[in-house]
Amino acid sequence: MLLVAVAGAGTLWHYRNVIAKNQIQAELILAYNHADVSLCDGSLCARVNHQDKRYGDYLPVKSRPNNP
């Protein structure tokens, strides 16, 4: 009985972490869906209030540095 309780607690802990991770990803996807973004020469561009002659109303988004 104790083994079943420990296994159940471990399973609940695991899936709680999976749900939390997926919720963060879902919030990011919702923000992306609400943003006006496009691909510009293989990079992500976002429509902002300023105009850029290269891509019209879109400006390139600065990439994150690679984390080792």
C-alpha cells in the first residue's frame, strides 16, 4: 500500500511539472499569435511603430545569444 502511495505521489509530481512547463509554452504561443510577426530572410521580424525601408513596417528581432 505504501509503495502504491509513493508511486502515485511521484506520478502526480511528474505531471504537475509537465503541466507547468506546457503552460509557459502555451503563454508564449498565445503572445506570438497576438503579435504581428513575419519571416524576413530566415529571421523573425515584428511589425512596430517605426518603418524600416528593408522590410516595410517590419523590423528584425534581435536573436538570443547561444547558451552553452
